[in-house]
Amino acid sequence: MNVLLTGGMGYIGSHVAVVLLQAGHRVILYDNLCNSEASVLARIEQITGKTPTFIQADIRATKTLTDALKQHAVEAVMHFAGLKAVGESVEKPIEYYANNVEGTVSLLEAMRETGVRSLVFSGSATVYGEPQYLPLDEAHPLSATNPYGRTKLHIEEMLRDLSVSNPLWRIVCLRYFNPVGAHESGLIGENPVGIPNNLMPYIARVAAGELKELSVFGNDYPTPDGTGVRDYIHVMDLAEGHVAALAWLAEHPGWYAINLGTGQGYSVLDMVATFVRACGRDLPYRIVPRRAGDVAACYADPGKALRELGWRARRDLLEMCASAWKFQNRTGTGLLGSDCEGRLS
Ligand code: NAD
Ligand code: UDP
């Protein structure tokens, strides 16, 4: 199948590109490189031995996007492009609505124009808001606590409206839990610019000696060791989930939401201990007060993904840490140049 990946040069998109290419699909990467860099293309080639098409453009350039869909006879789109830093979204809501919501409208116009009706969307477990029960299944009430989350929620609703308007659409919103880790080669992975906000890249840089110590945000949560619990999922498992969703969509017109998580929660201290095993070094950390807006625990009921897609996560926390460490060692920091507003955590 010819598949266009908006945001395909980014962290998750690049891993999905690898799995798609290896499964025999043709891949068109469409990315403005505002949070990724051109060398990712060569790395994808190095891993797969195949050369995806790359178009450097913004998803809001509807005409360029329409031309790309036509020219490459695209049959399905995976939509990763967007800004994703929660804190930044509070400071710059207009940029977030413009990029994420307006960008998606532009994509949908281009798809409508060209008759491309299959879409896999990068959703997020953030749409569940404060968990009312655990594990989180897809029927859990939806809410948003910040502009980033609201863009994800608005887009989901928009996509649902679209499927109601025309039954030819096939749309699946994959609600990711906490994607971490890297491709086994260590050639592609998550490389945030500046000081990471997220736990795994922060830990990797502490282990590498680039940051002094980890701040553990709170140890007084109602969790087994008092630190926050999350459902970390290996990015390669996540990528395989996308390929399963693409095949499944061929038989399923309509709109769907499906969790991609492991169903297993791990605490911050679990993550620290596992990373120490993976890297063989000490990881200095300090307990500090809770981070505003954090929930105590968040993990998926991944049952629907198994029932519908026949997919389940297979890689464990040690593989997540080991691959992140390998990527950290191969890449170090400073790979990415800073060239756009809306940089990430
Ligand atoms: P990323 O920033 O690494 O990748 C996003 C890519 O989109 C980047 O390469 C960026 O250059 C590109 N991009 C952004 N705006 C664009 C635009 N207007 N036009 C063209 N390209 C544009 O992020 P990621 O971690 O790979 O996330 C991918 C998607 O998954 C995002 O939509 C994100 O909200 C969602 N998501 C991510 C996580 C996570 O923890 N990484 C969790 C839940 C959901
Ligand atoms: N966390 C932490 N120190 C950090 C970054 C994160 O203790 O420097 C904790 C955070 O409080 C949460 C967990 O690690 O309990 C995962 O945080 P992350 O930002 O990676 O993901 P999210 O909060 O979006 O689930």
C-alpha cells in the first residue's frame, strides 16, 4: 500500500516508517522538520535498505499536500504531525490549535479532494483526563486539562463527525499511553531539544552524565512506592500496532478509538531501577515535590487492541530502557538544530 505519514520524520513516525517499509509498504514522509531533522531519512534507509519519499512541507499547505496525495497515489494516511508539549501548549495555545487542529482540517480537505479515505490518527491517553477508574478502557469519559489535550480531543471529535457525514471514511484514533525506547539499532529514537520534560529521555541523559540527577516528582502518591505510575510502551510495539491498524481498517469503515498500551503500570522508581540494569551505571536521583497537573497512575486496558487488531505489546521495560540507552550512546544530544517555534519538551 502507498502510505503517507504526516510528521513521519519525528520520533514515532520514523519508527512506524521502518515497520511499514519492512512489511512491504511504500512510504511517503511529509514533514516540515520543525521538530525533527533531515538525517532521519538516511537512518531509516540504513535500517531498512529502502528509500522512502520525503516531502518537506507543512500540513497546512493544503495544495502541496493534495498534490502529494495525487502524485504518489496514496491509499492511506497516518497522521503524526503536531506539537505535543503540554507546558508549551498552555503558553502558546494559538500555535497549538493552528498546528494541530487547523493542520488536521487541511489534511482532511486534501484527503477529501483526492478520495483518500483511510486515516490512522496519533491520539493520546491524555483525552481521558483525570482517571476515574483504572485500567482505562476506551469507554472512559473524555476530558482535557490543557490546550494540547484539547487539540487531541477536538480532532477526535472532528474525525467522528466526518465518519458520520460519509460512511466511506475509515478512521482509527490510536490512543497512545507513554511511548519510550528506540529502534533496536539505536539509529533512531527520541531526541528532545534542551532539557527533557519526559522521564525516559531525562533518565538517559543523567545516565550519560549530561544531566546531574533526576528529580522524582513526588513520592507521596497512593501508589505502591509513592511515585507516579505510567503505562510505558516500547515505540517498536507502538509502531507494529499502527501496521496492524492499517490492515484492520481495510475491513472496517467508520470511526474507532483504540488504546495502545501494555496494560502494565510502572513507577518512576521502577523505571530508574530498570534503567540502572540496562546501563550498568548509577543513576542519582532526588525526591522533589509533585509536578503540577500530574496524576498518580495511568495505565491502559489494552483488550480492545488485542480483540480488534490482534495486536499486543511484546517488549518489556528492560528492552525499553536498553534501546533508549543504545540510542543515547549512538546519538548523544545536540543532534537536532533548533529551527521552529513549538519545540517540544
Ligand atoms: P515528534 O515531534 O517527534 O514528531 C512530530 C513530527 O511532526 C515532527 O517531525 C515535526 O517536525 C512534524 N510536524 C509538526 N508540525 C508539523 C506541521 N505543521 N507540518 C508538517 N510536519 C509537522 O512527536 P512524536 O512523539 O513522534 O509524536 C507524534 C504524534 O503522536 C503527535 O501527534 C503527538 O501528539 C502524538 N503523541 C505522542 C506521544 C509521545 O509521548 N511521544 C504520546 C501521545 C501522542
Ligand atoms: N517524572 C519525574 N521526573 C521527571 C519527569 C517525569 O519524576 O523529570 C515522572 C512524572 O511525574 C510521571 C512520570 O515520570 O509520574 C512520567 O512522566 P512523563 O512526563 O514522562 O509522562 P506523562 O506525565 O506525560 O505521563
